[in-house]
Amino acid sequence: MKPTDTNAPDYFHKVVDCQWACPAHTPVPEYIRQIAAGQFAEAYMINWRSNVFPGILGRVCDRPCEPACRRGRVDKEPVAICRLKRVAADYKEDIHERLPVAPKQKNGKRIACVGAGPASLTVARDLAVLGYEVTVFDDGKTAGGMMRSQIPKFRLPDSVIDEECGYIEGLDVAIFQNRWIASLRDLLAEDWDAVFVGTGAPRGRDADLAGRRESSAHIHVGIEWLANVAFGHVSEIGRRVIVLGGGNTAMDCCRSARRLGGEDVRVVVRSGFDEMKASPWEKEDAMHEGIPIHNFLMHKEFLHDNGRLTGVRFEKVRAEYDEKGRRNLVPTGEPDIVMECDDVLIAIGQENAFPWIERDIGLEFDKWGLPVLDPVTLQSTLPRVFFGGDAAFGPKNIITAVAQGHEAAISIDRFCRGRPLDKRPPATVNLVSQKMGIHEWSYDNQISEEARRKVPVKSLEEALSNIKAEFELGFDPRLACAETERCLNCDVQTVFTPKLCIECDGCVDICPTECITFTANGEEDDLRTRLKAPSRNPDQALYVADGLKTQRVMVKDENVCLHCGMCAERCPTGAWDMQKFYLNTALAGAEAPRT
Amino acid sequence: MTYLAKPRLLTADAPRNALGYTRRDYEGAISTLCAGCGHDSISAAIVQACFDLDIEPHRVAKLSGIGCSSKTPDYFLGNSHGFNSVHGRMPSVLTGAALANRNLIYLGVSGDGDSASIGIGQFAHAMRRGVNMTYIVENNGVYGLTKGQFSATADKGSKSKRGVVNSDSPIDLVTLALQLGASYVGRSFSGDKEQLVPLIKGALRHNGPAFIDVISPCVTFNNHAGSTKSYDYVREHNEAVNRVEVILPRDKIETSYPPGSLRRVVQHDGSILHLRKLAEDYDPSDRIGAINYLQGRQALGEIVTGLLYVDSSALDMHSHLNTVEKPLNQLGDAYLCPGSKVLEALNTSLR
């Protein structure tokens, strides 16, 4: 193998699994250390720079970081990253002094953002601090978009949304509520320098089955119903409720129904339990509230008695996979199942809809009804118009919307300054030795062997009696501190300097996970078979260094490195060093390198 | 050297041996030796050898004397029997233990000070008595604990860290062991586990006194230019006569070598040593030839390593003395102390 080029900024970044998995590349281990030190405001600001909504995301993020967490590979469960983020938001002191200030003198460029959801607000924040005049339009009464309308209050209280949207309004961003943009053509005629579309995926998919029309009074589309609940238009539901669908919206629907009077609430899904789109923890929360999940049942017909919904008929299916690994759900041939109910909530997917964008203004759409965009710059075929969030590539999640908001802001800034959009400012990287003395590091390298802490919750009785009462209480500082200790500090990198190595094997012998080997070089597949510990995760890199006196190479399997620094403590010559990697992702306004 | 204990976190797919143990199960306390000390590598090699041989930790007794080397039994086989004896007196304590219980695997760990200076008499007698043990000398040529004076194995003409030249002749423990009747003699280097681990495995499975001299650089006091026991010097002058592979009765033999290049030695317990020749004219069954070869190469400044001599039919102390098979602690009081009548009868028969 070729020696690893650790100067390539992605190499060490990929070692920090959580940060690499986060669409916004939040420096997770760094903020976890700040929480451990009780520096909640500091931890909050690290988050705020990367993901704009730490308090919101600390409650409802899809947390791609946690399945990626290295701890999950050496222990039973990953670090509770998401809920630690909430701790930073809950316990920070006033942070207004730490927030950037929008310049008094504006740069004369006017940007319109359509929709006041996470993508638009991110664009607004990134551009406002550079002196852009940003105006956000939304048809709702308050800012927040789907975060406010679709996520139940018992998971995400309004106060958190108000606070974090408020920080953005505080940057001289004008947010016009209750203003529905009915025509992109008219908006473009208002002479904006750029328009950002962050309108989400606002249409819930319906189930067009027999009986749907007749019994429509008691059949509701999930996200619309959730919005009605959120804004207080709906405050009760029948005793027996069936929720169709297996995603996170379905979980929000069933748990909301449980709080509005539903006693027999059940979720019915076409797919198997493990293939459901809902996050495992959301399924757990639903089941904790006494909601059963029925799998492999395909909804076939709404049963009614002269327009009064009486139940749903389901066909039993099983999953078959074709040679390409695609799943087909085929009927098992067993008799259909009828479940009686008073109300049905349909949460089987969301779709994009742009009824307000004229199709003859030069903005192209693909065959799925999504705008044709440059995947990096997020620019549409109308150069002035950019997209982000669910509106860009279909429904994903908040953290992806934020990441796309950052990219769109960079594009808009470069567009307004007449710079080429495809030359992007790079992330900057800092790598600093953590050595303080012979056995002293400026991070806590002792590995906690404790299990993941559970977040305290309200009693079921209390939680189900009030739909606005937040279900989770969050970690208290003591629990949070114990959980922070489980973080392996993957951003503190093992950096090897071959010319200092005397090949004493000290590092090989001490490594608790046996991830270091000195051996003759070879191709990667061959090398992986010759390592001291079996190397069975090809997704994780091998760190290879040559230039040793014996002509062998040092091979370190990054897969299960605990970043405990023992190799560096055992190294007599300082050939191993522990260096903290800190990635500053580019934000709008950063310059691209001259080439 | 670190103050922290190794975390116990283990991946689910960590290799396990036939007993279900991981390598970590053969480790001991965290080492307090200097970072980069060769002794730690030897400890790791012992861990690896015991793991590979599926040795039950409670079947091993590890004994040592005094010195950096003699501290190391604390750092491996944490679940085995141990005895940290008086300076240079490991061989006699071990001999006594072996006499009392021949069912354990005896591992003596010593250093060049412990064995070539204060304990040279003990070393000599353990070898000539044929104690069934593995005797490992962790040889770094200096007294590390007392700040790096030359030890008795330091080569004449080699330089100390402060530039003093050694004027005394060295003791070569390998030649002594050969002369005194050791039936398994090897030399290796702490920085070459591929060679060292099989040598230790062969020794642990050998019946009779097995001696291994392991050159183990002292990073703090003897790893400089002018030293003949530094990492660089040993690597440059290392001349291996063969490579050993230990094959247990349960293993399938898969290696194939051209005819004539491989010597097969079947040991007393059925284990097989495969010796792959590296030096054309070397015969590891010839004790006198081995001594001559060693002296010749040593004069040229080479460090001869490998399995230098093995006699698989050797007898040990127990057969010399015709001792009882059972460990004394299993014989029972009546057998061990048959009473005054039996004594009287014995005395009468001798009058």
C-alpha cells in the first residue's frame, strides 16, 4: 500500500466517525469535552456555528452520528451524542454576547428566502452576518417551518424553537410571517439579487383506497393532522386509532393520538420491524407508551358504515428479495385481517410540491417533480434561484437541511460577488499536539467502561395527560458528565513519525485493541489478513507509514482505535503523538484558494 | 510506561484460543518499566506464546529474582502462580518448587545481572541438574536499576552511555548453558517476535532445561552508538541460523519446504519443531559443533540467533532422581509421613 497521506484533510476527518457522518460536520468530541468541563455555553456555540439549532437538534435530530460512533464498535451502545447536545442548550448561560453581530453597513445585496424552516434560516444566518439584507417569507404565524408544525410539542417545545429562531432574527433578518408567496415569477420581478427556496416537502402522501372518500371525515393525512394539533385546531381523536406507515411521522402521529384520547392506538406497517424508516429510538418511545406495531400488513380498504369509518382491512404480506437485492412485498395468501377503529392517520410518506413556481420561467423540474439542481452548489437552472432542505432533493431531515443551507449560502455569496460557484472555499484544519508532560495530555485519555446512560423521562401517566408537556427531562449535569466520559475523543489523532521510530514494539504490545502492526508492505487486501487483530471492517482505513529502518511498514487499523494515547505514552522517542484535529467547515464569506 | 490501566473494552471478534481466552486474559498488571524497554516486548511474546499453546494460566509458575527483568512477571500471566525471589536465587527456589510439584510449567525470568553476576552459580547448577524449566534471560548488558553500569554480559570494547569503554571480558550465557548440559538452547532479540515467540513456545513444550538468551535493549542506558546491545546494533549484526515453527499434535501440518532445508524434531510431549535452515552448515543437534560455531561467529562480531541446540530425548532432574510422579500436595499425610514404625524398620534395615 501507498503510505497514508495524513495531510489530506479528509483522512483524519474520517477517523472522527461522528463528525464525518454529520451532514454539517459538527465537531462532536470537542463539544462533548466542553460539556465535561461544564463549559455549556462554549459547547453550545461550537454547535451553533455548525448546526444553527443545537437546542432543537439536541431533541429531535435524526442523529446519523450515533450509528457511526466508534464506541458502538467496541461497546454495546454509542455515546448519547444527541442528548448531550441538548445538555449544552439546557444549561448554558446567556449567549447573546457570544453571537455575531450583523454589520450596520449593509452590502447592498438583497436575498429572499421562501419558507422559514431550517434551510432558509441557515442561509439567512450565514448571509446576514456578512451584511446581506435577508428577508424570509413564510405563510405560518411563526418561524420554524416543519420543526414547529410537524414535530409534536411533547418532543420539541415552542420555547426552544422561539429561542433559536430568535437568535437569527436578531441578526437583522426580516422574517415576514403570514405571507404566502403565490408566484415565483412575481417574486423574481421584485428584483432580489438571489432567491433561496426552502419550502420543504409539504404534501403528505394519501392512501387512495376503496372507502377513502366516503369515510374522509375520520381519515387524516399525518403531517396535516400534526400541524393542526400543533396549532391547536385539533384537540381530540377517537378511542381506537390506526396509524398507517412506519416512519418518524407515524411515530409522532401515534404518540400524539395517545395524548389526545386515543386508548387503543396501533401502528400498522407494510414492511418488517427492522426495515421501518423510523429511528430505533422513536419506535422504542412509541412502544414505551403502549403502542403496538403490526408489521407486514398492507392496507387494502377502509371499511365504513354509511360514511362512518369502522375499520381497515389489511392483506398479509412477506418480503421477497430479487437478485438485485430489491425488496418486493408479496401477499402470503392468508386471510385478510380487519382492524376496527374510529380514526385513521396516514403517514406513508411526504412529497414535494411547488404549485407556486411557474413552469415557464426557465426553472426546470425533473420527472419526479424535483427541481434540477447542481448537487454541490444547489443552484437551479435559473441562476438566481437556489434550493435547499427537503425542497431540494426530497424529504430528509433537519440536519441535512442545515448542511444544505450552509452550502447554498456559500453559493449565493459567491454568486452575488461574481465569483465562480464551482470553486468552493475549503474547510480548514488544525492539528495540535496534546502532550503536556510524560504522562499528561490535555484531554482525558482514560477510557470509561460504563454503559450508556438513559435519559430520564416523565412518568407515563403524566406524559400522556398533557400533549404539550415535554416527555424527556434531559440529562442533568451529573448524568451528562458521566455520559461525556464515554466519548473516545476520536478527534485526538494518533500521528506517527517514522523517522523517529526505533521499532521497539512498545506501541504494538500496549495497544488495548491490538490495532498496530509492523510488517512487510503489501496490497491492502493482503495486509488486512496479516494484522495482529483481525481487520474485518474495510470501511475503516488502514494508516500505513513507511520509512522505517527495517523496511517494514507501520500499519494501524483505524477501526477500533480507542484514542487512549497508550501507544504515545509507551513510545520512547515520540514517534507517536496525540494531536487534536479540529475542522472548521467553510461558511459563506470564506475565500476559495487561488490556483 | 503509563499510569493508566489498559481498558477492558474488547471487540466482539477478538481472537480466542481453544480455551476461549483472549490474549488479554494472559496479560498482567500494567508495566512500570521505561517506555520502549525490550523487556515489555518479551512479556508480550510470553503472552502470545501461552495464548497460542492454549496454556491454562493456573498451570504456570513464573519465578524471578531481582532487577528490571525480574519485575516483568508482574506484567504477564496475571492469573498464574508467581514467586519473586532473592537476587540471583530464582533457580534454587524454582528447583525446589519443581521438586514438590512436577505438574506445573516452570518459567524462570531473569536478567544479565541476576543470572550472570550475583546468580551465576545458581544458573550453572540449574542447567547441569536438568531442571525441567524455561529459563529466559532478558539480557541488556547494563545494570538498568542502578543507572547503567556495565553488566557481566557487556561486550569488551563496547561503550557506556557516558563514553566509558568496557575493559572486562563478557560472560556468554549461551555457551555456558551448552557446556553445562541444557537440552534446549536459543538466542533471540526482543525486537523480533517472529523469531522469539516460537522459540518460547518450543521451550515451554520442552522436557528438560530450556535456556533462551534474549537480547533486550535498555532504551534508557544502552541504546546509543557504541553499544553492542542497542536496537540498531542487534538488527545490523543479527545472524539467525534457523527459523522455528512449533507444531502441536492437534495442528495440521501445512508448511512445505524444499527437501533438505527443513529439520523436523519431535519433542517428548509429541510437539514437533520445524527448523527452517538459514545457515547452510549449521546442525542444531551437535552440542560441540554449536559451541564452536558460536565462538567462531562471535569472534567476527556477529550475534548468532535461533534455536542453537535441541536434544529431544534428554532426561530431566526427576528421572535422574527417580522422584515420585505425583505432586507432594496430592500424596496425603499417611504417604508423606508413614510414621515411626516405618522409620524404625528403615533404620533397622540399615544397621
